[in-house]
Amino acid sequence: MSDTVVLIVRRVLLPVSLLFGLMVLLGMLVTRVFARTWPFTVEDAVNRELAADRTGGWNDVSLVFSTLASTQMIVVVTVLVALALRLWLKRWREPLFLCAAVTAQALVFLLTTLAIDRQRPAVEHMDVSPPTSSFPSGHTSAAVALYVGIAVLMAVRARSTGAKVAWWTLLLMVPLGVALTRMYRGMHHPSDVVASFLNGGTCVAIMARAVLDRGLRWGRATLPTGRRPVVSAGS
């Protein structure tokens, strides 16, 4: 077995598979084991309260955030940012990292919805829902993977602590806004969006370790511990 295949299995396939198993386990705990235990017993009340507080202005704001995390928008933004990173940095690591993180969360999300059957909140739904389970939130998971992934890349290149904080604050507002939006619009329970942060955030961490680690040389033999290869600017 080649070194590349071993690295893919150890750094990507195995961690993503474990994440999928964890998401299914959480889904079973939420929908079956602890469904009648606090805080899951008050989730419907949270959704009803949000629905009761809807206004025209907040409806418009929620539509913006919901649209930002739609499948079409996530794909477009991911492709455009990946291309911009390639042109700016003249290498493939960062674009590949971002695309891999977004793709991994989508795969885990889809497989989890097939394993976990959860109805959406019992309030008026402001969006047309796809035929998937409410657990987890695909919009939130995708927003976390994309915008947290961008935040990781930008913070690394920030020249000051203030700039790092600014990037993180600005980009984290998007998935947070999406999470609140999906609950406000009656599409997901609170635990759905919380689980989505775990999915998206973990996929970012997995792909950062697999792709951004400059100690790895994909396609070449790994060096003994303590000897790090020199990575050129174009790698």
C-alpha cells in the first residue's frame, strides 16, 4: 500500500467515518434515548417563541442568512474563494483544504439524515424543506465549514492579533446568523444546529490536519520523525 493511500485513510477517511458514527449516535440520543429529557423537552417551546416573534424586518434578515447558506450559494462561494486562493497564493493546499472541508461536511450531513429520521419543528415553515431529516441542519453545517475554513486561512496570514480577531469575528457571524435563522424560520430544532457546528467544525479540523500540515508530503515517502521536508512556495 502506497504512502499516499495510507495518509488518506489515516488522515481523512478514518476521521470522517468516526465523525459520521458520532453524528448518528448523537442523533439517536436526541431523538430516542433523551427525547423526553430536558433540555430536549423544551426545544419545541423555543421554536414556538421564535415563530411568535416574527416580524417583516427580521423575516427579510433571516432570508438573507438562509440564502447565504443554501446549497447553490455554498457551492458558488466555495469555488470562487478557492480560485481566489489559488491565484493569490500560487499553490493548491489552501483551495484543496477549503473544498475538502465543505465536501466532507456535506457527505456526513447527508448520510446522517438517512440514518436519523427527525421531523421538523411543529411551527409554520418559512422555507420549502427538502426530503431530509431535520437532524442535523445542512445550512448551518455548510456555513460553519466554509466560513470557519476561510477564517482559519485568513487568521494564519493576519499580521496582528487585532486582525486575527477581526477575521474570526466577521466570519463567525455568518454561521451563527445562519443557525439562528434556521430556527427562526421553523426549519430546525436548537439541537439540530448545535450538532451542525460539531459536524462543520470537525471537518475543518480534519482537513486542516490532512491538507495544511506542511510536514506531510502527499505522494512521496514520509521522512523519519524529526526531519521535516522543505515545502516550496508553489506546493
